[in-house]
Amino acid sequence: MRVKLIGMVVDSEKRREIDSLRQSSSTTLRATVPEVEEILYEPYPLLDHGFVRVIDYMGDDSAIVQAARVSYGRGTRMVTEDRGLIRYLMRHRHTTPFEMCEIKYHVKLPIFVARQWIRHRTANVNEYSARYSILDKEFYIPSADQLAAQSSNNRQGRGDILTGSEAKRVMEILLADSEQVYDHYEEMLNENDQGGVINSNHNGLARELARMNLTLNYYTQWYWKTDLHNLLNFLSLRADPHAQYEIRVYADAMMDSVKRWVPIAAEAFSDYCLESINLSAAGLSVVKRLLAGEEVKQDNSGLSAREWRELMESLGKT
Amino acid sequence: MRVKLIGMVVDSEKRREIDSLRQSSSTTLRATVPEVEEILYEPYPLLDHGFVRVIDYMGDDSAIVQAARVSYGRGTRMVTEDRGLIRYLMRHRHTTPFEMCEIKYHVKLPIFVARQWIRHRTANVNEYSARYSILDKEFYIPSADQLAAQSSNNRQGRGDILTGSEAKRVMEILLADSEQVYDHYEEMLNENDQGGVINSNHNGLARELARMNLTLNYYTQWYWKTDLHNLLNFLSLRADPHAQYEIRVYADAMMDSVKRWVPIAAEAFSDYCLESINLSAAGLSVVKRLLAGEEVKQDNSGLSAREWRELMESLGKT
Amino acid sequence: MRVKLIGMVVDSEKRREIDSLRQSSSTTLRATVPEVEEILYEPYPLLDHGFVRVIDYMGDDSAIVQAARVSYGRGTRMVTEDRGLIRYLMRHRHTTPFEMCEIKYHVKLPIFVARQWIRHRTANVNEYSARYSILDKEFYIPSADQLAAQSSNNRQGRGDILTGSEAKRVMEILLADSEQVYDHYEEMLNENDQGGVINSNHNGLARELARMNLTLNYYTQWYWKTDLHNLLNFLSLRADPHAQYEIRVYADAMMDSVKRWVPIAAEAFSDYCLESINLSAAGLSVVKRLLAGEEVKQDNSGLSAREWRELMESLGKT
Amino acid sequence: MRVKLIGMVVDSEKRREIDSLRQSSSTTLRATVPEVEEILYEPYPLLDHGFVRVIDYMGDDSAIVQAARVSYGRGTRMVTEDRGLIRYLMRHRHTTPFEMCEIKYHVKLPIFVARQWIRHRTANVNEYSARYSILDKEFYIPSADQLAAQSSNNRQGRGDILTGSEAKRVMEILLADSEQVYDHYEEMLNENDQGGVINSNHNGLARELARMNLTLNYYTQWYWKTDLHNLLNFLSLRADPHAQYEIRVYADAMMDSVKRWVPIAAEAFSDYCLESINLSAAGLSVVKRLLAGEEVKQDNSGLSAREWRELMESLGKT
């Protein structure tokens, strides 16, 4: 049974290619995860034209256990033992067994998101080349509920949603400039989107140059492959509330694929990383004093005002 | 004596900061290279607003030798022996001793160049954040002699230089669109380039969103640090005639800094990598047959037409 | 049909675990390679007690093409086009598409081989822990035809095979010392190989300490996972005649698995890397002069005696 | 003023080489740290024959700030601002600015320690080659107070110190086997430690084979270079009480060198990493209930017995 994830993010030709892949199954002796097979090749639709889809995977929860034990078989222990071991490994930062699972995604994403993403270096990447090929006319325009003002207290964050004439004007600018730079891109290339020459007296600017006229909201695509440990590291930074919304939606979709793929590791990751907090030396000292019944205020805590506020929030005391 | 590399790529305030660094010297027991000290902190001006400058370095030619020998001192052998060892290491791909030298650059470069550059993963990078700060109004416009047509036989290459009305129109587009997207960037941010609010009834779009309206020729900056082995690998790909001109100028400037820093390694790199050719199994067989006096043509060479052409060019037979 | 690779490198319990894995197949939509499935989990027996076996794999030749094209489907072009593209990518060092295939091995190998192997950093590793567990009594003794003298002209190489009393004495030493250090290991652990306590008045030395008494020919094991590009890099160094025999046998077996897995890439690797030669700037100049009919000798070649000899050998002129 | 770290870990020839390096200073414009210059090249003596010494370094605390700000100068802000920024970066896992500092060590260490150490992959390494050269007769014997029994509750840990006849016997074994394997190593090489041939009728076994007869407590050496971020990661694992004593002493000495080199970053690392604790989702929930005055026991805590014990220890409630 195929899970239907997708609306209209791929056109009918690509839809046929995906369907064709989903119809040709093979027999394998490798570890196989039915919950991932269900969504294999299927795009998770994201933003207005983006997606992420699982292209291939290697290993499952048992592969983590198998590598940690350097065992000959797939692991003959009981499921509860495997779960205990995976949680132990996660808790104690024994990260190498998680590197034994590998996953490959095909991602379509705005260039400004790609520029954040690529900073994660421990991955394999093949990106669509605008030096070699012509980019499609596809660009990202935020939805109205994501058109946020600059945060007043966080230089990297968003504040209130823009409304009224300001919102309207921003939308107009983004849309009109995106349209215009692409029209000019085609004009400089001297090629329209059906591949026809526009002006037969012109040569057309080199692709590697013409691309520089496109704005950072244009979509690019890549194949991106990494191991589970490095993927979780990516997710812990990019599925975080402080991450920019436009990359967080990708991280959230990938987190869903991880839950299908390695549910025990995903749960351990949630418990010991995503939902955990780090108590600094000074923060720990505050907690100990509070538990001893002492009255502690920021000014006798040894913490800065900001750290104090963060600690109180973590402890649910605000 | 300071070598004067720069015209006007930095403004007077930055010039003062650089001068200040160049006036405060220290005493050190570390390996020191006067030829690099001469240019330390000084920008090599590149393209219209870009630069690369050496910020720091670790090691010299002797450090390669010292590590290869795991020696206690800096190396007491004669210079000719050191040179022989460095050339031997380069020739036989003993790459780890070259990793013992490290260099740090500050680079200002167009975003589309940064996107190629960042694909070299074995490096440390800190980029100026357009999520956190506002980008300057600085964009790249190719000079007239770099305004090339798409190559007709190489999808990744450039052909003839555009002239006349076509060149004029391309220049107009690049310039006007670059100006326009920045004006709109400021308008959406609701902040002009003196930092003043434009419309007091507006909030200003979040920086992390507004940046998406900029085109890929806008300049960004980063600190980029790597070891000599990985730097040479970068240079072998980016100082190559097939590399895009706009990244090659950076590679060429960095190659100059490498010649100052580790002249023996730089020469070995030139002889055994940059100026060398790789003969495939089939290509080697052709060379052997030619040396034996045999008449060899493409159709009895075992090479494709393209490989044959490349081989004949390498051998200077065209 | 299962290919029988193995003699007695695994005991009957491990044999059953492997058989059990080989009997439980699944259905998958992933790219699957029957030639690898044939040998999946089966050890290639190597040296006296070692092996390498493929535990899992991701991708096939088409996956390289698919990533290079950032395509939606698996590749609908003709096989000849795919082959051409793979060869082009290999020839021009476009290495990233080869990173899209991943393979995982289980390896049993002497510690001194493991110490060479681990220098390849771009891989994932889980090693059997002698801090946590007790090592088996399994050590490597070279066969008579590998008991080589030190090479007289290559400080890293082997010369003639030892014979007579010298060979006999070396064998005696290696065998007796290996036996003795293990007996003492057990004695210090205060545990014999059935797990029974030897001396009930003793505590037994910590495992993390006792292991230091073992010699470097003891076998260890690991799971080792890497991508195809980095694997080929490993093979180009370790399947080379200059590599130590004891690691070369592993590289040769792995090369066999690569030929099964990605035959087109393996062939391209052979043609453009393994069987290719690099001509330095000076070497290329010699070849050009020879082709022009000039008489060239070492002393007017610009090459050192050693480089001249290597070049003449490459060109088959000795 | 030179700090005297060393007893007799290097012989007089090496002492002279080190002294010679320490007497030849240069002038540099690079960031320089007097507290590191004081100990540059000087070995920290460790274990019975080991050491670690700083060979070179790049950057200082300001270099972290400079890279985080992508600034032109070295940083003109006040020290308190720099300190605040470094602590902020450490607290929020903004790790890349810490990669902008680099350090190079020369380390002499037992092979079994080297095997743990090399698992940290993000580093540059050149090791003394026992394939190429002959190893010195230097091996590690634990001091009496480190001769620990296997821990009864931690398979990777140490328990009580061995005493009496058991301690005596372990010492005898380690010493005698270390001596014997080296004597046999020389005999097989057919070379004594003055380099003289032992038996003129013998060829001598190849070095790459003879080395396999040495035990894992023999000392090896390497140059090891890494950036500050990866060094801190190494230290957080290896300066930890759960790390094996024989590697922990190296980590402790390196931590001392870090405090000299980048004192502000070192302090932040101590506060936010070394001395911090991680509270899992379930652990955080327990703390909140305790702070609310609730009675919480292990059986109603949602924690395993082991996690409960660890949490109570962290909170100082045992």
C-alpha cells in the first residue's frame, strides 16, 4: 500500500517515473524496513514547490545493534535488549554504531535554504548544475502566515506577522522581482522555456554567467546522502525552534522518515537529545540549591540574566 | 617591507584595521615565513569588489619534512634532502605530511562563486550571516572581456565574447536588476543603508526572509581555513582552465600565496599535479605503440574520439 | 544460488547465523544487485584466520548516473549512455556521484593490518572492543612463501623469501611468542578460554590492561562502511603492488566485490586509475621528445635516476 | 622564561634539538600567545616513557571572535564582550568559530592508546612507521597503583588495585614478555639495537613483518594536528572519568595546554561541557516534580534503575 504524500509538486512525467520505480520490486537478503518502503521515492511536499523524498536506505534499528556487537548475524537477542542497548548508546554518546545506517534523499529547496543546509559537511551531495543546465522558473514565495517581521529581541529570529499594506507590498515585490529576474535570465540566455531561440542574431550569454541574475528564492535540487548519526545531528539543529522556518519544514519531514526507518533510535533521540536540556555547571548548582529548599534569585545564582531566564523556562518556572 | 596588493577593495576604516594589525608584531618560537608575513592581512583585489587575504598560517616547507620524519627538531638535514623528500612525497601521493601545514583566508566573493567553493568540505568556514546582519550593496558585474557566450561544444564552458547590442543589453540587465533587488531589499527591511527606518508605520520584514530577494551576484564573505593538502586539491580543480573564470581568479591568487608560503611544495605540486597528465590504460598503450614506431589512428586506438583528441593535445600532436 | 567462498574461517555457530541471514529474503523497491546478493554475508577467507564479507550495500551503477543527473527516476537512458557518463565522470575526477553508493563490510584482520587500514578516515567503523570483551586466541602466522627478507633497495618492501634455518627460526619465534603472550593474557585475566576462573584467590587484571600483552599479529574485527568513491581511493592505495601483502589480499577481495556490485564503475576505475600512469611535467616532456624522434638519456632528461627508471618501466622500455 | 616540564623522557640528543628550537625566535604579525610560547616544543612527561608536546598553534581567543564576526581586524571590542560572545557560542553549539584555531602536538604513546586515539577522525596524523624503521625498545609497564582488577559492575572499567602475589605475577609477566618479544624482534630483523648485523648468514626478516611480534604496550609516536572544536570534543570524551587512565593522562596534559592557549574558551568549555550534565526528557520531568515538592521514587520516575542512580548522583542526592 502506498502512502499518498504528494499533491502537485511533481509534474506528470516525473510522476510516471516515480510510479515506475514503485512498481518494480526485487528480492533482497538485506535488512528491509516496510514502513520506509511504503514511502520510498514519494515526495513529502514542502513550502510551495519543494519536497524531500527518500531514495534509498541501508540498515535498520538492528543494524545499529549488530555493529555495536560486531556480530555475525543480525542479532538474535530479544527486542527489549536491543532497545536497551540503543538507548544506552544514545545516552552515552557512543555514536559510531549509528553511523552504520545510511539514507539518501532527493531534495528540492530554495537556494537560500540550500546555503544553510550545505554547511553540514559530513554528507554526500550532488546538486543540479546551473552552470550546465537551465534552471526551471520555480521560486519560493512565503505564505501569508510566514511573512514575519524582524524579531525585536533576537537578531536571527522572526517577530509578528506582517499585515495590511506592508504585507501586500512585500508580496508584490517578491513576486514581481522573481518574475522579472527570470524573464531577464531567459533573455540573456537567448532561450525561452520551450528551448527555442529568442533572437537569432544573438549568441546567448553563458549559462554559468546568466544564473547570477536569479534571486536566492529560486529552487535548486540535490541528492543528499548521510549516515544516521550525522542526520540526527542535522535534525537536532534544524528541527529546533531556533532554526529558520524554511529549513525546519524539511527537518520535520525527514524526522518523520527517520521514525519510520529506525523507530527505536528515533525515540531515543527524542528522549535524550531533542527533548533533553543541558545544565551548565552553574545551572546545576542552582538546581541543587533549589532542591535543598534554598531561595535562589538571578542575582545570587551566578547566571547571567539571559541564562537565568532560559533555565527558569526549562524548569517550567515562568 | 609591505607589498602593496590592494587598490580600493576596502574602505578607509577597514584599511585602518588592517594597518593596525600589520603594525603590531610579536616574537614567536614557531616556524615563520617572511614571504608570507609580507602579505599577511593584505587583500589580493579580485573581480570588481572581491578579495582574498591570508589571515594566519601554520608551518612551512620544513614542517612537512618534520612530520614525515616524526622528528624532534625542525630538521637538521640539508635543504637538498628536504626538497627531495617533499618531491618524493608529492610524487607518491603520501599526502598526510602536507596536512601538517594550515592556512586561513578571509575571502570576499559573489554568492554563486561561494556556492561552488563550499563544495570542498574538508575546510573550516565562518560566513557572514545575512540572517543576522544586513548585506552591503555590493554585487558583481563581469567586465566586458568576460561577457562570454555559451560555448557551443562544452555545456559547462564559455565561447566567444559578446559584443554590440547583445553585450550592451546584458550589462543593462545585470546592473538594473542588481540595483532594483537591493532597493527592494531595503524597502522590505524598512531600513536604508544608513540604518534609518524608511516608513515608521512598518515593521520591516525579517532579515532571514528579505535576503531571498537578492541575486546570486551579491558579495558575501567568509573566513576559510584548510590544510595544505586539501588546499592543493582545491587549487588543482579551481586553478584549472576548465574552472569557471570567477572562481579561478581566487585560486590563482591563492596559488601565489602558496608559492610564498611553501615554495618547495608549490613547485612539486606544479610538476607532479598541475602540469602533469594522466595516461589511461588505453592511452598508455597508444603511447607505447607510437614509441615503437607504429602508425596509430583514432579508429585503431581503442579510444573514443574525444579521448583521442585530448591525448593528441596532451602530446602536442595537434 | 549461493557462491561458496569459505572454508573454515567461521565456526559452526557463526555458520548457522550466516545461513539464517541468507535464508530470510525480503521484497524491496530499492536498487538491487543480484551479483552481490549471491555473496551477501559470505566471508572471503583471507590469510590464515581472516575474512572480509559484504554486510549491506546501497545503490548500483545506475545510482551514480541518477545522482549525476539529479534525476527523478532510475535512469531511462540506454546502457551505453550510462556507461559513457560513468567513464566520463571517472576520467574527469567528478567524484561526487560515486559517493552516492555505499557498502558495509565485516572484516577480521590482524591488528597490524588494522592499524594501516584505519588511516583511511572517511569511513564508519565499529571495532570489537578488547576493553570490554576478551579476544579470541587467533593470531596471524605468515605462510612459508610470505616469509620475506627486508628489501635491500626499498625500506618499505620485501626481498627474497627466507629459507632454511632462518625461516624455521622465524616461524618458531612467531608461533611460540604468540602462544605465550595469550597464555599470559588468560593468566592475568584469571579466566581461561571456557570463561572459568583459574585461581579463586585472584581478582584478575582489568581487560583494558591485560590486552596490552598481546602481539600485533592478533586478530581483531570490525564493521567498516564507506562510499564507493572513498572505497576506490582505498583500493587504489591498498591493491597497489607497493602495499604490504597482508592488506593487499583484503583489497583484492574487496575489488572482487566491487566488480560484482558496480561493474561499469569498476571497469572505469581500472582503466583510468589502477592501470593508468601519471606523467609529470618533466616526464611528459621526455615522451614528447621521444615521439619527435629525439634520443633522450637520463642525464639530459631532467629526471632523477629514480624517476627515469620508473618512467622507462611504465613505457615498457626496460 | 621557560617552564620546565620534563624529566628524562627524551635523551640528550633530542634535548639539544628541542633547546635549539627554543633558542631561535622570529618576529611575526600573527596572533601569538606568550603562555603557549613558554611551553612550545617542551614535552609533558606522561606514563613511564610517553609525552605530549605542543609543536605549533594558530590563533587565540580573539581568533574565535574575529571569525564569528567575519571581521577585518583582530577585534576592537572590550575583553568582556569577547568573553560573552565566546561563552554564548559555546552554550549554543555554534561550533564553527572554534574550528578557526588549530594546534599541533607531537605525542609518544603506547600502541593500545594510539588505537583508541586514532578513532577521532577529524585530525591530521603522521605516525612513525614500523614498516620503514625499527622501533625503539620502549614499552609501557603500569605503575603499582594503576594495576587494577577488572571492575565487577562495569565491563569497561577498573576495580580494586591488585596486591601481593597477584600484582607481583602480573608485573613479572608484562616485563618479561615485553623484553622477550623485543629480543626476538631484533633476532628476526637480524639487527641489534646498535644497528649491527647479528648473524652474517641471515638476511633478516622484513621490518613490515617483524613488527607483528611486538606487544601492544610498545610505544609509538605521531604528529597530531586538529582544530580547537575537534580537540575539545576529543577532550570531553578522553578527559572524562570513564576514559581509560592511560589515555586520560594525555587528555589532562592537553587540557592544560588549552588553558594556556585559549583561556576564555577553555573556561567556557569547562562550564558548559565538562562540568555540565544532560537531563533527558524523563530526567527533566523528575526534576520538575521534585521542585514542585512531590515525592519521587525510582519506581514512579519513568527512569530505569541505572538512569535513576545516575540522576541522583548528578543532583548530589546520594
